[in-house]
Amino acid sequence: AAGVIQSPRHLIKEKRETATLKCYPIPRHDTVYWYQQGPGQDPQFLISFYEKMQSDKGSIPDRFSAQQFSDYHSELNMSSLELGDSALYFCASSPRQGRAGHEQFFGPGTRLTVL
Amino acid sequence: AQSVTQLDSHVSVSEGTPVLLRCNYSSSYSPSLFWYVQHPNKGLQLLLKYTSAATLVKGINGFEAEFKKSETSFHLTKPSAHMSDAAEYFCVVSEEAAGNKLTFGGGTRVLVKP
């Protein structure tokens, strides 16, 4: 079965650089969520999209932005990178955001290291 | 507002013995509850979920959890631990009113001794 695809899997950047993370949801899933997991931390919700519109926002820095495209893939853009942005970034997708209890299917994550 | 507390940050068990991971939640509405597992350097895999149906939920790999509303708990159990169960386990809550975003507990790291 098709899973959530994230690219790249690993990314190394310098401080103040920019990074773009991509997420391809499971086919026919219209909702995408982004989470950030710092070292030794639990995942924290960043932002979500439903049918290409932002549906919710969590603890996402103003330096970050994201969007969902017409083919439902999503990109997380991160600018002016800081050392503290080093983390594992997960994308998750689910069908029909409006229905409660739908599980979120997670991608393998992108490990971002900021030097 | 929703929140999750996992009562043990680390649990150590011997192979073949029972596993108990404790989780308490707080939710303003009818929550959905999940347990996810994360093996080292891997993504998150769903073990099981509760969505207002049967209170005893069976998941993959022999895990099960019981939803107890009166205790606001959703503890995860397995009768016999296997070496492959060594991983980090997250109890997770979501609410439709909160856009179904997941709120994670702090995680419980399980060590299985031979």
C-alpha cells in the first residue's frame, strides 16, 4: 500500500540558510499535518491543511511557512534557520479531516541538521 | 484544551513478562485516543485507536488498551513482551473541535531485557 512520502530524508544546512521539506500524502487523503520532533522530545504540531487551505496552526515560528498544492502535496519552507530548528520533521496525512477519529498516517520524517 | 500525560518516562521489562504503559488524558470534548510506537530512527506507527466504540481496543502485535472515562485513562498493555517491542511509545489525543491535530504525551521508552 502507498505510504506518505517525505523528501529529502536528511538535510544539512548552515545557520541563516533556507530549507524546503516536501510531503506527498497517501492518494485520496486530503488533509496534511506537519509535526516537529526535537531531540528526545515528543512531536509537536506545527500546521495543517485541508483541501489546500490552512486549517489549523500550532507552534510554528513566523520564519516557517507552508502550503498545500493542487495535487495535495505539501511543502514546509523554513528561512533564517537556527540551531534550534534541528529536528525530525514529520508529515502525516488523513482522509476527510472533518471526521473525528481518523488516524494520521506518518511519513518517515526528514531529519534536518542546522550547523 | 487537550493534553496527555504518560506517567512513566522509562519502563524496563524482561522478555516474556507483561508490559503496562500508563496514560492519562485531558479533553474538553469526546476525544479520540491513539497509541503510536516509534522505533529508533524510524517514523511513527499506529498501534491502536479508540474512537467512542468499544472501550477495550485491540491493536497490532498483541497490544491492547482500555479506555476508562471515569479515570481519564488509556493504559496500554501486552501480556508478553518481545525483544522487538523495545521502542518509544506515545499516547496521543485528538479532538474534532481542535481540528483533529494530535497532541502527544511525553513518551515512554521501553527496554526489554533478555
